[in-house]
Amino acid sequence: MNSKKTLLILAGGLGSRYKGLKQVDGILDNGSPILEYSIYDALEAGFSKVVIIVNQLIPQSYIERLNAISEAKGFEIHWVYQEMNSIPIQDFDYSQRQKPWGTGHAVLCAKEVVQEPFVMINADDFYGKEAYQLASKEIELHHISDLQLGMAAYPVNTTLSGNGTVARGICTLDSENFLMNVEEQTSIQRVNGSVIYTENGVSVEIAPDTLVSMNFFIFHPSIFTSLEDYFYDFIASKPTIAQEFYIPSAVQRMIDEKRAKVMVKASPSQWMGVTYADDKKNIKDFLTSEIQKNRYPEDLWN
């Protein structure tokens, strides 16, 4: 595998439902948070560079920990702080704004350090080895370009929490598995064996194998041009003080404007996530099982 590939990790969220800084919360006794399992899997799949988007709450001790791992394991690492003014906005009054502008803005913050195809993920989601292998193959085969992007999607019934509702992007695909639409639903849950969401007070059932976006995108660096255009359009629309510029919305606009197509592949991996604090036990049990199957070493970096 010769193409340079970057893993871009969005680790700047505040985790309000989790009630803690879950991005760096160790899962097992080895102290590794989920994002380190993602890095481990990506390195195995041929990625050699890691860019992490963070906020000022990330402890310096954790940055030093991962820098030491990077040096020992020989991969390139960059830390990018997502601030409200990371992307200059002329004559803008920041005084009413309390946090940065969302995931689209977070990716755009990495513009100066990413010049190669990259996978974008959430820090607090476990995507599985095979998802990175799939993405690496797509990049190696030159399927990722300024005109074609990629996404690994997951069956909705494998992405639910037993501790509350979840937000998922429901994918609609054309006959060739290119993405037509992502519909964000914020109240998906399992009820009496069925997968439902609530819209305008009405419960809507969806098939359990419906593919949903979990923010695992395979991007070409040319996307930064579109993101910058769209971000300034977003600012020009005079958003509310809490409104955010989301990456799925930007991708949808690229599709609608025919700037790019997005090939969707069903991930062969098991997804695991930590939306709520009580979800941590499930992923702890899962990773323990993976270690017992020799899929990971007990101490990830030893």
C-alpha cells in the first residue's frame, strides 16, 4: 500500500449526554480510550498520519501520552484546536457565541495539515478493523477523488443504545449504492423488537438493516474548497447563536450540486459507541471479548 492516508479524528465535542470528556476516557485497564483503538486499526490498515481536532479541555497529559505513542510507533501526529475564530470571519461579533461551529467547521480547521485522502471519524465511536481496511482499499484503488467520496455505513439495528434514544443519519441510496440523501433523525430507539423514530409526534418504523451514517467518511482533500464556500454561506445566513455547520449537511449539498458523488459501502465491522455513560460497560465487554479473540493485544501499544 503506497498511497499516503490520514486519519482525521473529531475529538472536540463536549459530550453533554455522557456527562464527561469521553474522548480521552480509558475503557479498559490499559487506559486507552476508543480513539486509540481507531488509531491502532488505521495503522494496521496502512494509514501513517493522524490529525486530531480538539478543544482546550483536552488535558496536556493526554496529548503528551499520544505524542509518546506516535514517536514510539513511528506515525505522524498533528493536534488542531477548533476555536470559534479558527476560520477568520470578517467583522463578526463572537460575543454571543459559546462554542465552535460544529463538525463541518471542525474538518475545515484541518485544511492546512491535510493534503492527502483521509478518513474522518468521531473520537468516541468504535468502527472496527474492517472499516479501515475497506477505506484503505478505496484510496489505494483511486476510487476517492475530487469527484467521488466514500462512506462506510452501518445497519441501524447494530448502532442503538439500550440507555436512551440516539441520533442517526438514515441513508437513501441509488441503484449503484451512491448516496442520494441522509436524513438526520434524533430519536431512534428499539421498542418491542422494532426500530422506530418519532417525527412530529408520530412513531415511524424502519427496517433494522437500514444503513445509517456514523460519520465515517472517506474524503479527498479537495473537499476543503467546498467546505470553505459552504461555511461562509452558513455565516452569511446569520445563524442563531447555537446553530452549527454539520459535515453531513455539507456532503448533502455537494451531492445536490453535483460537485461529488458518495459511494456507500456497508461496513463489515461491528460498530460500538458511547452516547451515554451507561454505554461504557457494553463497549468494555466487547473489547474484552476482542482481546480474548486475539484481535487486539491486552496493552494496545506494548
